[in-house]
Amino acid sequence: MKSVLVVGAGRVGRTIVHMLSVEGSYRVRIADADAVAAARVAREAERVEAFPESVEERARLLRAMEGCAAVVSAAPFAANPRIAEAAAAQGIAYLDLTEDVRVTQFVKEIAGKAKSAFIPQCGVAPGFVTLAGIHIIEQFDEVDTLTLRVGALPEQPNNRLKYNLTWSTEGLVNEYLHPCEALREGKLTLVPPLEQREEVVIGGVTYEAFTTSGGVGTLCHSYQGRIRQLDYKTIRYPGHLDLIRFLVDDLGFKDHPEELVRIFQRSIPATLDDFVIVSVRGLGTSQGRYMEKTYWRRVNGRYLGKHFFTGIEISTAAGVCGVLHLLLLGELPQKGLVMTEQVSYERFMETPFGLYYARPGQAGRQPD
């Protein structure tokens, strides 16, 4: 039984703890800057202990890692550099969920000198959507275009933004403000956020999608020169983008992100009634024919034991837990930077955590 430290007792950290606990083959330790919050999460699940002190100080963070095979950071993305540094010093594996490009670059630099595996960006986007993208790529002889689309949405939107807070408000604003990596004519390029609006139909429902940062992970770097066009966009209900542009551009909140976070937190209600949708589309040649291949999954909220978790919590936690499981089975490199592209979609879906991404009625079987 492997011991794993989860740093961050917020919504996603709590879900990771419960998901690993329900699986049954992990000892889990939970730590947070707020030791009381960590203790509260630990009391809810089996085989879980709380580190009894705040881990804002490096010495305490290092002590929390003692005896663990890996640390999963579910802390705010700004905390990831110090968690990664501590993991390297302690010689244990490191995984995180961040979409922030600058933080990920810092983690990559640490990974280059580390004696253990470092796997950043293991959530949904970046994360599972990369596995789904590779799954589509492998079905072609030659790929021309790959589009990745992901959204966390309320089931019943009741405001003009047609949106409720379902995850980190800081992360939401961050992805709306920073440039986005993409491939254009096979070359890595940066495109502005909140641009290139399109309508997408998924499962018979029409949504809008537009550019946001971070969701593509390292896929553009891995496939530059091999795929002509590759990009990532966030999915929302139609009408959301125009109002976000009004706030960011017309009212100037792009220069005051902290204020926008406060406004969102004060004015947009959170919801537990959400879902996550993942959509991938590929165009290319297969057996001499020009083909389109598509993939989509919808993840709803569900119970883990006695506790209910939302769609964004379930999908994010399942992404990192599946990768962690394969790492600790020895099926991924054990040293240095490990990219999500190195994780097998098929093996991920065969883990106990892949079932959370299975289509209804397919739990326990590999989906198509």
C-alpha cells in the first residue's frame, strides 16, 4: 500500500482524498496551509491522516512528505513552485493540476534535475483532454487538424453570463487573460485569449467555444511540424463571451485581475449542479481516405462513499489519480519530467479511475 500526500484541502484536494480512499489501496495524508481544514477532510474518509501543522513553511512541508511515494498538489497554482522544490529535495514524485504556463515552466526546470518523476498538468484541461487527443491522433495515418474543447458548466444557468462558479475563480480569470499556445501551419504560435469564437454542437446541444490559455498543455510542443493546426478552446453557453469581453476589454479588468476575481466571487453563485464536457475532433487521412474522427465525454457529479462531489471535482480528481496510479505501478518513467502525452489512454481507462470517464453503461470496460 503506497502512501501519498495531497497538498490542498479545497474542493479538488478533498475529492482526490476521497477518490483514493474509496479505491482502497492507498494511505493518504492531507496537508494544507490551514491545518484545521486538512483535519476536517481527513475525518471524512478512511485510511486518511491529516498533517497536524500548516505547511506554508518549507520545513513543515518537507516533514509532511516523509514516508510518502508521491505528492499531489491541489493547492493554488502559485504555491506549486515551492511544493515542487520540496518534492525534489525529498526525492518523491510530484503531480499537479495547474493550467498556468509560467508555473509549469518552473516545474519543468526543477524536473530536469530531479531524481524522481515530475508530472504537471494532470487534471482535465490540461490532462485528460490530452489523453483523448492522443487517442484520436493514433487513429489516423496523418493528422491535419486537431481541436480540443472542454467546459465546466452549470446544468441550469440563471444569469446573463449563463455561468456559475464551479472551480477556482483565480484559475478562471487567469485562463481568460493570458495568451494561448496553438499550432498554425505546423508552427507553435501564441494567440490572444477570448478570440476565434465558434459554435460547437455536442450531444445535440449548441455551445460556443473560444480561446483560453493553458488547456492544451504541452501538446503543441510535442506535435509542432507534425500537425498543421491544433488548438484548445473553452466551452460555454452562447452569450457568455460577449459579456466577458465587456468586462475584460471595455471596463479594463484585464489590468485588474484581482478585482475581477473579487467581483466574480461576490456576484456569481457557486453551484453543485454542474457537468464537464470534453470534446476532441480530428481531421486527416486514414487508409487513404480523408476522415473526421470525434470523441466526447460528459462527466456528472456523483457520490464517493457518503459524500457528493461535482462534475468538475470528479473529472479533475480522476485525471490526476489515474496518472498517479500508473506511475506507482511503474508504468511511467520514474525520473525527470513526464509529459501527459506519455500516458496511455487505454491504460488510463483501465485504471480504477478511468471509470469516471466511461460513458454510461460502460464502467469497467474500455470506451470506444
